Amino acid sequence: MGDDRGNGRLRLTPNLIDALGLRGRRFEVADATTPALKVRVTRHGSKTLSVVYRSPVTRKKSRVSLGRWPTAPGTDKAAYLRQIRVEAAQVLAEIARGEDPALLRRESKRARRERDQAAYEAARVAERRALTFGAVAEEYLEDANTANLRSWARIESQIRHHWQHSGERIWATSIDEVRAPLFKPRIDQFIRDRKWGSAAQAKKHAGFVMSYAVRRGYCQGNPVSALRITRKGQDARTAARALDSLELGAAWIASFVIQEPWATAYRLLMLTACRKTEVFSNAWDLIDDEDGAHFWIPAEVEKMERGRRVELSELAAKQLASIKRRDGARFVFENRTGDGWLTGHEKTKQAWMERTMELVRERGGTPRPFRLHDLRHSFKTWAAGARIDDDVSEQILGHVKAGISGRYNHTRLVPEQREVLETYAAAMVTAGT
């Protein structure tokens, strides 16, 4: 309780309390009329009024603080001291009843804290129930960390396409009630339609929103992580394969019996080893006008989000030159309405794949289905078998080389790329004859 030596007992008045000066140590002065009421003066000059007593419960000396002595100018100190005396009398009445005022106040403070905590938790639960998946998605898209991404437009369009405009009820579902089964119907439908890429995109962008919700404390876990995109019982990510020369030749021949513009688009995919979106979204102003031997992929379309130049073999350039440009057209491969790039190719792709498998069967091979992305695997596998330098094949595929070499090596290897693509095109056509 401190050093109380030298403590006096005086009639406490505002003037007396104001006049109490520093003594170089802490001391207390008791009130002459109410000895339990004391004013404590610290060695720094702070003054506190309190009731000091021996607890009838613990039989130990205890203290109930009644407040600091006001120092602000204009304060009615006499009224403040009268209120202190009233509160001191209430404390002494509690002691007379055999109660411990300090213990009662600690328990009351604890109960108040617990009550406030319970109210806070209840408010948080109510807030989470009112917060829907759609509201969290909107907040995620407006978050500065998301808005600064170069791929923001793609993320926003994928979230809205798959989870807002798709008619799924998940957009209006409370975030704390979102579970994995809510995502499954749409993803399973993509799997049944063999749209593996769409299934992966739908899952990925739902996962972005749920991961954000976990970081913000809106929910306890990300249910999207439990979803698996499978093909015939196997993870679809492990289903990638490379087409052999027989299949590539058959696919080249089969591309001439399907409708345009998909036929030319598929042939360009085979000849350039580009990703589907990189060819299907090609625009006229991205094609080189001088030699027609390359085109550009903008950063917002390319997976690595840095943009790149695609070299063309002579055969690929001829395929591109064979397309007639409509007046006012922006995209090389237009959709049916002419206001966007090529989409909705699933039926055509299925027809192309089935015709390819028929040709493989006729030539004594084992027909197997394939994906458009398998054409990239096919090129890389062919390049490895032909002992093509990795730097050249990786440049053609548009991969970013890791490490110091990737950071400092800016060599384009244009002649080498074109030479490899010419050889690859010749091998493909030869396999088809």
C-alpha cells in the first residue's frame, strides 16, 4: 500500500487539497471527520481520493478509488468533494453490511466486460449473417490489394460470370453459411460438359473471395479448398498429355473438315503452341503489317501478364492471311454477333476431336481424347525429342525463365524461334500425309 509514514488527519477541503505539496515521496492525508477517506499524493503531484479499509471478507487492507482530484480551471471543486463524500458513505455502508466494496466492484467490472464481450460477439454473428457471398465479393474487388493487380479485369469478369450472373443462389447466401456443396453444382456441370478450364476458373475465383473472407475474419475456413476437379476418378490437373506424331497429323487433317473460323483458329493453335485465349482473342491491330510473320499478345490476355510477341512460321502466316477482315472488325476471330472474340467452340472442338480419333483408328493407332492445352504439351515434347534448345522452346511457349538468367537475359532469339516453328510445321504436315 506504500509508505504511509508522516500521514496526517485533517478536515479535507478544496483549498487544503489544493495546497498539499510535493514531499519527494508518496504520502496520504486522512479526513478528520471520515478517517477512511484519504487523499493520496504521489511523488509527481497527482492526487487521488479513496476509501481505505480492512475487508470484512478477507481481513486484509483494501482500497476503493473514488476519483482523481480535478485540476482543470473552472471546476466546482466543492461540489466534486461533496459527491466524493456521498460515495465514501455508500462504500462504508457496504462495509458495515459485511461486504467487500473492492471485491464487489471487481466482480461488477468483470461482469460488465463479459456482458460487453457477449454483445460484441452477438453483433459480429448478426453482421456475418447479413454479409452475403456477393457482398464479400464486391468488397474483395474494391480492396486496394486486388484493384492494383494487372489481372483485376479478368478476376472481376470471372467472379461475375461464374457466381453472380450464372443464376447460382450462392451470391445471396450468408458468408458464414457458405459450404462446399453450394459450389459443386456449377463446377460439376462444367465437368460433365468436359469444360475443365471453366471448372478450374470457377473454383479458383470462388477461392479468391473465400480466402479474402477468411483474412477479414468473416468466416473460419475456405470451403473451396475441399473441392476437387476430377476426370474419371483422377485429378484433372494430372490428365495433361502430349499428342504423338500420328495424332498431330490426324488433327491437322481433321481441322479441314470442321467449320470456320474455328478450323483456322485450331490450326494456328497447333502451329504456334499458344494458349487458346491468346489465339482466339487476337485483334487485327496486333498483327504486324510489314511481314505478317508475328503478332502481339497484350498483357491483359497473356497468362504471365507481361505481354509477348509470337513468331509465325510461313504456314502459320498463310493461315492468318487467309482470313478476310470484315469492315470495322476488331477481332480476327469474331463471335457470332461480331462484338467480341471467338467463344462457344465446345461442339466444334468435340467434332474436331472425334474426327481426329477416327483418323487415328483408321491408321492403326489408339484413339484418345485430348484438350486444346495438350497441343502446347505436344510441342514441348516434340522439341525435347528433337533436341531443341530449352531457351528457344520456352520463348515460343511464352514461359518466364526462373532465376538470375530469367531476370537479366532479354534475348529474343527470333530467327531461332522461326526456324524451330518451320521445322515443327513441316513435321506436322508430313505426319498428316
